[in-house]
Amino acid sequence: MKISFKPKAVAAFSVLFTLFTSSSYPQSLIYKNKSPKIQVAILLDVSNSMDGLIAQAKSQLWNMVNILGRAKCNGITPEIEIALYEYGTPRNDARKGYVRQINGFCRDLDQVSKNLFALTTNGGDEYCGHVMYSSLTEMQWDTSIKSYKVIFIAGNEDFLQGDVAFTKACNEAKKRGVIVNTIYCGDRIQGIQEHWNLGSECGNGSYTNINQDAKEDDIPTPYDTELIALNNKLNDTYITYGYAGSANLAKQAEVDKMNFADSKKTAAKRIAVKGQSGLYKNSSWDLVDAGDEDSTVIAKVDKKYLPDSLRKKSTKELQAIVLKKKQERSFIQNKIEATVASREKYILEEKRKNRSANNNAPTLESEIEKIIRGQVKRFGMEIK
């Protein structure tokens, strides 16, 4: 029996097919099983008075990632991507509002941390609307309505400066489903007088203020030495591959050194993140992580880029070595998790004994954590 379709039916099908496959149609409705993401853009004022802000951001990164890593959406841990912008320095192009993208959305946490440590301050004009608009239009924001997409802009001076209105940026944020949070470095009322609350109100986010020069007590604990030892053992479980493998392993060690020199607190928070396999992934250069994502990688790897001791190994031998390193890593990460928990409990008890004004001062870390915990709920995510 011959089946024929009427022209109107064919036309209707054609319209529906075009609609569902076009880039303008909401991708979250097409790919129902697509995993949610968390995309965070951090926009930092690097003018002369912001040395304290940069110092806080260096250590804040690991706490933020740790908190985001606890988020679950229907039992799934979202992928985390972090972007970094600086604004407010004459080093950058005036035609671009003295704004510079340090890195776009990135899963390489070592690189993001390295970029933060490289930031320096230098006086200039702080154009908040411009940096917000740049971050919204220059990067590929996820299209799923299930993804938590957020901007944190921190600085001081008047929010209305520059030739790009913050309302223009907020309209772009709304189109992309991006939440805008503003963090004023200084007195809360002063921040309102300088219009920082308007950016968050327009961007469906939160306005808060911090003392950018506040420093939390770096409380020594009996667990600090043990954590460093566990971190060294963890680093020994990485097997480099690819032409950039060795360079990335060296970068891991370099970023360890930077964070450990900053403070015991920063070191512990970095190690805590490295101790979570779902958060700290290096599949682009580490064969253990790569094999975990795709078991066929080991058989296809170019052995000339492997460490000298592994280049003559058979695929079967290499698979056994990778499996052993994976088991070692899992054991060490479990130890790190338990040690971090003990350390945090110890610090909490010490703070109860010796309450100080610094412990209550709002910082970039404390305010971002508070905001994240509240906002992820909008996307069906839960932080345990």
C-alpha cells in the first residue's frame, strides 16, 4: 500500500522540525537529559584600593568550588565552569572600558587559581556596566534553564560610571537567564549611595557588602602537616599524557606552592577540593582521570608523551598501572575528606573559645557562600 502525505502536513512537519533543531529554540527543551551546569563569572575591580579584594579572591576560589561541588540536581553533580574578568585599570584598552577577560569559562581550576595570583592593582576608572556587558556577550553561556548561571561583580566607586549602562547589561543577563550579584567593598549604606544595589535588583540577584581588608584568623591545627603529606601522595598518582601533560603537572605543583604560601587556610581548602574526584578533574592531561571518563583512551594514547618509565609498557600493562593509581587515589582522597572534616571541627571549636571581631566581618568568601546556598535552590539544586 502506498502512503502519501498531503502538502499541508509536510509543510507543518517541516516547520516543527526546523523549530526544534534551530539554535534559537531553547536547547533545554530539546535535550531533556542534558546535565545541568554551574557557570560563574567573577568580575574583580583591580584599581588601587583593591589589594585586599584580590587577596580574598585567591583563597575564596577553593571555598566557592567546594560549596558548588556539594550541589546536586536529581542526584547529579553539575559541571562547574569559572570565568574571570578584571576591570578598573588603565593597563587595559580604553576602547573596551578598561576591561579584560583573564579566562573564559574554564574547568581547569589550577589555571583559574594561577590567574588570580597573577592579578595586580593599578588605579583607573571602574566601569561596572561595561565589564558586566562584556562578560555576558563575549562568552558562551549555557542555554539550559536547569543551569545556575551567575555573575559576581565586586568593587567600589559609583556603579553608574562608563558609557555602557548597567541596565543594558542586565537586559542581556535576563535574556540568558544569568543572575547578577553585586558586592560593594566598603560600608553597606555607602554602596547603596553609589548605586550598587541597583545592579543586583535589575539582575535578579543579591546586593551585599564586604570589608575587603578583613582577614580571617589563620588557625593552626594538628591536621595541617597530615594534609600536606596527603596532598604530596595524591600528586604522585597522576600519570601525564599528551604533549602538554608534563607542563600541566608542573603547573599543578606551582599552584600548590602559591596557595600553600598564602596561608594554612588556603592550602587546606585547595587540598579539600583536590580530594574530591567529582570536582578536581584533569582528564585532558592525566591518564587516570581520562581513563575514568573513557576506558578506550589508554589503548589509543600516544606513548611517546608518557613518562619515560611507561613508554615501553604494553596496553595491558598500562591499564593495570592506571587501575592501581586510580585505587591509590581513591584511598588518599577518602583520607583527605576525613582529615578535612576533623580540621574543620577543630577550627570551629577554637573559634567558639576565642571569638574575635574578624570572625564576624563579612568577606568575599562568606558572602559568596551565603548567596550561592540560597540561589541554587531556584534551579532545583541542593547543597548538603
